[in-house]
Amino acid sequence: MVDFHYLDSKWVRTKDLKISAFDLAVLRGYGAFDYLRVYKGKPFMLDLHIERFLHSIASLKLEASKTKQEIEELILEGIKKNQKDGDLSVRLILTGSGVFMVMYEESTVYPDKYYENGIKAVTFREKRVRPDVKSINYETAMIAANFAKEKGAFEAIFVDDGKIYEGTNSNFFVVIDKELITPKFGVLKGVTRQVILDLARKRSIEVIERDIELGELSSVDEVFIASTRKEIMPVIQVDDIKIGNGQVGDMTNKLMEEFRKLTKK
């Protein structure tokens, strides 16, 4: 059981992990966060996650209370305190009032069928206000996620002015003629996104970062979304559009396999 978390200057148990109702995180939804996975007791892409966390803090004009090295040491200490040599997730938060937290939780495990058979997504006419940062303000994402649920879909994909951007908490990829394509502008530069692009390039897969028009979906070969929580998840339908032959594509399967090999290391 995960029961230890870092709150400001001390380790506390879950029941004592509390902040003031007057904190700007509560009053204004103002604060920065990041989220990473721990596989077999080892944090995955730790440097990139901490760097992005500090970037979000700076972009939101907050003052970092910990250095990169201090954050890394706290994350590792928390893994030991929670006596986990398996998988778990870590959430870093700096509230608008300057409260710093390192929270630990059991990793979300999605059903195998999502990866073997693919999932359905729907488009949502909106996009995040500050896609360059990870802010705790998830109002738009939550509305979109509820919309997807109402439509019987797993994920909502933000679309604006005819262009596809990203999911509520995932990056978006398509495969066209054996080329891997993902939006370059107006999206969060996800850590998992970067890992996937690096894996693809190392395996001589052509990678293109460009705008993806909504009208292209009817002719793409494959679609998948990716995030720290979801890893690489195939998409076989967007709205009423069947993707490719309606099955998980070869490149998606290949990248899922390579990604899992990497996390096992």
C-alpha cells in the first residue's frame, strides 16, 4: 500500500496530506504539476520529467522551492519509503501559494483489450489554453473527458480550426504511408511523445512533426495516442471514422513492443 508522501518539508501519511482551503490551487486552480511512472522501483525518464516540471513552474511565474537534484532525491526517497520495488506513479505539484508536494499512488493499469483491439475516440472543439505547460487547471480537459464518456469513447481529441491537436491528457499520432506524423505546435511536448519519436528515428521510421487536418483522418493508416499513464494506446475509431482496417496497425504494434522493452530496462 502506498502511504507516504512529501508535503513541503516533511513526509506524511495519506490521511495527513492536506493543504489550506485558501491555497491558490483551491481558489484559482493555479499551480504546476508533473506525473511520472516508476517501473520495477526505477523512475522512467526522471530527468525529463523534473526538467519539464521546473519549466512549467517558471512559465507560470511561480518560484521553485526545490532544485532539480533535491526533487530527484525526494522522489527516490519516497520510492524507498513506500517499500515499492514494483510499479507506481509519482505526482509532483507546486501550488500557486508555494506548497510543494511529491505524491505517490498505485499505477493505473488499463485492460489488455485496449492495447490489443484499440479504443474509440471522439473529437472535441476546443484546445488547451497553455499547452506548453502542465498546469493543475484541467477544466477544459475534464469537460472534454466527460463528453467522451457520454459518447461511449475512451478519449477526447482537441480540434480547433480544422486541426487536430492532442487528447485530454495524451499526444496524438497518425501513420500515413509508413510515416509517423504528430502535431508540432499548440500541444504539450510530452515525455512519452519524445521517447516515441526517438524510438522511431532509431529504427529508421520517417518522423514528421506538422499540423494534422481533421479531414485527413479518413485516409490515415493508423492512429494512436500516448502519455505517461496510457503509454502507447491504439485508436481504431475517431467519431464515426474507422481508422485503416479497424485493427491495430503494424507500426503501432512495433512501437508498443519497443516501448515496453524500454520500460523493462
